[in-house]
Amino acid sequence: MTLTVCGSARPSGPTRMGRKQDRNDRDEGLAHERTGGEARMTDTALYYTFSTIAQALASAFGVLAAFAVFAFTRVTADIEAAFC
């Protein structure tokens, strides 16, 4: 079956993008049915959210540790200068 749009014939069957979109729509529909109509995060979304939080905390800890080491060396140098 073909559709005629603006004088050009186009196939009305699912295109490559259409099949992917149909699969996504079907998966969303199944998730919607499983949760009883309420929206919920998928396991993959939770995994990426928590891994992003862990990465942010790890980088913040790394920056804090670098500042602590720098401050410790300054304090050590000040103590040595005071007693020598």
C-alpha cells in the first residue's frame, strides 16, 4: 500500500525508524501497564543516576583531598619555620 503526499508516492509500511519507534512505544506501554498507570524510573535510569552521583562525590572528595594535602604542606612548612 502506498500513500500519495504532495504528488509523491511513499510506502505506508513501517520504515526502519518506524519499527524502532513502534518497539519503543510498545515497551513504554508495557512499563505503563506493569506499574498500574503510574510513571516510574526504569532500572537503567536508576543505575545511571546513582553512578553519576557516585562519580560526582568521588571527584569532590579528590578535590578536597588535594586541598588538604596542600594545606598540610603549608602548615608543616610554617611549623618548621617557627621552630628553627
